[in-house]
Amino acid sequence: MESGRAPNVSAHGATIPVVGYGTMLYPEPERAVGLIAHAIEYGYRHIDTARKYGSEQWVGEAIRGSGVPRDELWVTTKVTEENAKADDFARSVDTSLQTLGLDYVDLLLIHWPQPSVPLEETLEALAKAKRDGLTRHIGVSNFTVALLDEAVAKCSEQIVTNQVEYHAYLRQDKLLTACARHGLFVTCYAPVARTRLLDDPVITEIGTAHGKTAAQVALRWLVQQPQLVVVPRAVEFSEIEEDIDLFDFELSDDEMSRIGALRDKNIRIVDPEARRPVWDEG
Ligand SMILES: NC(=O)c1ccc[n+]([C@@H]2O[C@H](COP(=O)([O-])OP(=O)(O)OC[C@H]3O[C@@H](n4cnc5c(N)ncnc54)[C@H](OP(=O)(O)O)[C@@H]3O)[C@@H](O)[C@H]2O)c1
């Protein structure tokens, strides 16, 4: 089997593979461990999970079965907004580690902002998890520019990423600029826009020109930009392989611009009414 491998990006001492395997939503849960195991066997060294996904146990099983040394793998997990208070946060981290069967994760994220709990309290719980050695690095997810600025200013430990929806159909200029200003890498979720990008004529035409699939073009467009990390989720072995085989071709400046122009569609897919902050437009 040919092994896919992704290069790394670094921010504030964190060095992360730019392609991670997303583990949200397995339509057939009984296949989950096999799929995660396949990703690791194929060469993925970065797995994205969360308490909310219910996939931590499967991630732990796949890691234990892989034979890959722990320090060669990057594992991210997240604490949900229901656990934003300090005690709940600490309990959630303990449960995550127990469920994963790991002593530490590489990255711990606040999954969504929680307006009913002071941000300082959640940030301090996040920073404490790092100081206690439960995570090597910390970050946030679904934070707007204003929330990110506040988090960076108030957190006693360095934030390394904001994990947000980003793909060629969504304008995220303001957020990307803010992340760059803080020296973060951006983790892009829903990177193929949950398949919406896969029928786009611009993407498919460029794919044909390079002998690559639409998913590979959509992902390559992201990882060819500075400091971007992608966490696609696929439940077919062949798609898992495709999603990391992105480093044997390059998009031209013209192709990058043509794909970049698709952002005028401005489609946001993950927008849960109960959790969403007031998103930055543009
Ligand atoms: N922080 C957050 O709030 C947040 C929110 C959402 C997601 N995430 C993370 O981001 C990950 C990915 O996001 P997502 O699942 O929402 O969106 P996504 O990766 O853009 O889309 C997943 C869909 O794309 C398809 N796909 C992937 N690779 C493909 C390929 N090579 N060829 C054809 N189809 C392909 C999958 O098809 P199949 O099902 O057929 O494999 C699946 O239906 C999640 O697993 C999670 O780890 C984080």
C-alpha cells in the first residue's frame, strides 16, 4: 500500500500535520475503528475528535492497534460548550482522556463559545489542562474575530489555532487575517463543504487537468495557502487515501484565483441556531 503523508505547519511551538482525519458522524459506527485504523495505516498522523462526536473511544482503539508510537501521532479533542464552567471542563477533559485511553492529547479546543459563562473562566480551565500536562497545546473553535482577540488577550497560555468552517464556498478573510495577526494556524473543518464542492464545474475541470479528483483539488486549494490545516472526513477507504494524497501536484496561481473566486457564493454549512456566535461577514 502506498503511504500518504502530509507535511507540517508550526505555530507557537506546535508542529501539526496539515491533513488530519476528521471523525465526526459515522453512519455505520461498527466500521469506525477500521476506518480510523486505515487512515493511520495509510499515513495520517493527525486525528480530529471531540467529546461531542462520540468517536474518542474508536480513535483510542485504532491508535492502540496501529503500532504507531504515541509521540508520532497528533490527537485533537474538544470540550463542548455545555462544559464551559471550570469544574465541568476539567471533568470533560478527564473523561476524554479516559475514553481515548491516552495520558495526554496534543491539542485541546474549546468547541464552541458559551456566552452564559465568562470566557475567562473557560480559558483558565483550558490553560490549566495544559499546565497539568493533559494537553500539549490549546486552541479554540468557532470563535469570531472579536472572541479570538479576547481569548488571545486573556488566556494565560498560548493559543495555537482556531478551528473554523472554511472551504472555497465561504468567505473567511477577516478571520484568516485575525489568525495570521495572532500567529496561529487555522484548522479548516468541512473542507470539502460536505460534498457541495465536489460537483462544482471549476473544481472538476481543474481536477481533470491534473488527473485529480474534485475532493483533492478542494483540499489542495486550502493546504496550498499558508498556515492552513484541513480535517476532512471520509468513510470509504479510497476517499481516506485521496484526501491525503495532495502533495504530488500544485495548483497554478490562476487556478488558485479561479477557485478563490467561488467564495462569492458564501455558503456556511455549520450554523447551529443554539450555538452560533454572530459570525464575521466577509
Ligand atoms: N469544530 C467544529 O465545530 C467542527 C464542525 C464540523 C466538523 N468538524 C471536523 O471537521 C471534520 C470534517 O468536516 P465535515 O465532515 O463536516 O465535512 P467535510 O469533510 O467537508 O465533508 C464530509 C463529506 O465529504 C465526503 N468526502 C470526503 N472526502 C471525499 C472524497 N475524497 N471523495 C468524495 N467524497 C468525499 C464524505 O463522504 P463519505 O461520507 O461518503 O465518506 C462526507 O460525506 C469532522 O469530521 C470534524 O472532525 C469540526
